[in-house]
Amino acid sequence: MYIDTHTHLFSEKFEGEYEAVIQRALDAGVDKLLLPNIDLDTVNAMNALEEKYPNNCFSMMGLHPSNVTEDVDHQLDLVKKELYSRPYIAVGEIGIDLYWDKTLLAQQQKAFEQQLLWAKELNLPIVIHARESFDEIFEIVDKHNDENLTGVFHCFTGTVEQAQKIIAYGGFKMGIGGVVTFKKAGLDKVVKEIPLEHLVLETDAPYLAPSPNRGKRNESAYIPFIADKLSDIFEMPVEEIAAITTKNAEQVFPKIIKA
């Protein structure tokens, strides 16, 4: 069985199709779908899925860096209220994104650091969005890293050196998604240098669908395409890829393990 450690199933792009999308995932052997939040407007739809599908959908709480505003203090007050109001499996999706806009870097840094600290206080892992921002992310993680800081660097597309730094932190995995199947991305060469014990599978649905579905709406049922690519890279049976990455995900997200 597989775990999709990062899917925005609550997105409007899936509206009216939730049951069918989840069934296709189950048919593909993907039985757990981890839901990273985006902003305060997505919380209700996300938690409704967890309530309806408690054995399959698992909610996180966080403020995505691309949704940080100048009034970040007010946003963080509301995020904290929600985060502490009920159980979540992780704090995410949080981080820094400098691809589109660098003008709110200070606000993004504040939001990331504060949410990281709440995660440590609640003994929860974090799910990090790092787009053209590894140096800025590392600077904050370096300040707070200890045995209580764990999580996933979501949609990892960095260098071997950046992967080694993440591994050195001790408590983090790297999320590998559809990009690893793109012929010209070059991520496969980097991934080959990372021990499989440090990787988890993800889709980032509805975005970044793997080949052969590149350009289409992504969904959790496509996780096996990513696993097949890792099977080729590591030259091991896909069943072993499934077993190891599932174990890795359960290590980072222990709250998804049902008694």
C-alpha cells in the first residue's frame, strides 16, 4: 500500500468528485491521503473530507507562504486559534516561496518561523514548501533544529548538497512527486544519490501530474507512476519501494497509524 503524503484533495478542482477520486486512489493501492492546508478559507473543506473519510484523509493546519499577506500577525492569530482547536497530524503547508514575489519575504519568514515553533510545542511534524528559498529555509531551521523538529521538505527538487543538508538535520524526509518522472528535469539523477530511507511519495495534486499524465489534473491514484520511476532509479522491485516509503511516511506522521 502507498501513502500520498501531500494532496490538496479539498481543492475546487475536485469539487463534486471527491468520492470517485478517493476510490481511484484506493484501487491504485493508495489508502492514505495527507492533506496540507493552504489558508483559512480551505480549512472547512479540508476537515470535512477528514470527517467523511477518517480512515483515508488526514488534515494538517498551516498557512501557505504564497498566501501570506502584509497583515501576517492577524493571519497567524487565526491560524494559531485553529491549530490549537482540534487534533491535526502536522503543521503545513508552511515555508517560503520566492518564485513569484520577494516583496513579502520578511512576512513569510515570520510566518514560517512562528508556525515551526508551534509545531515543536505541539510535538507535530512540519511540511515545508521551499521554492527558490532553500537558503532562507535552512537559516530558520538551523536556529531551531533538535530532536523535536521533524517533517518533510515537500516537492524536493534541490541539489545533492541540499539533500545532504536535509538528511543531516536528522528528522526530515524529502517528498518526491511527479517532477522525478519529467525527462528533462534531472531530478532522477539527484534522487539516485539519496538513500531511499529519506524519501516519501507525494502528488501535490491537483498540480504536477507525473508522466504519462503530465499537464493533466493530478490525483493520488497516480502515486504508482512515481513509485515505478523510483523502482527504475534504485533498481529494486516496486513492492519494496512501496514498503519503504510507507514506513518512512509513518515515521514522520505517526498520527496516521490507526490503532
